[in-house]
Amino acid sequence: MAFNSVSFLIFLGIVFFIYYLPLFKRIQPYVLVGAGLFFYAFANVYYCLLLVASCLINSILLRAINK
């Protein structure tokens, strides 16, 4: 999904709509994370897996540093 495609504009509109709904006020960060993962998975599932693995490794290392 390229940034200048119609599918990206539809995706962006849906994400903005869900993000700014008052019902989802408490989970707005999770909506953005989920939308980002979907965006990467739309291009290639391996990019999404790489991003999740990177986040997990960073989280583990952060906890180890803070001890």
C-alpha cells in the first residue's frame, strides 16, 4: 500500500474515524499500534513479524536495563 494510493486514503480515513470515536478514547494507542501492524502486514507479513520481534526484543532489553 503506497502512501499516494486510494487504498491508503481509505485506510487512513478508517483509522482516523476509529481513533477519534469517544468510545475508543481509552484504547487510542492500541488502535494506532494495530493500524501500524496492519499497514506493515499489508505490504508483507514478514515486515510485520520483524516489527513485532523488534518490539519484543527492545521490551526485554529495557526491562533488563531497568533492573
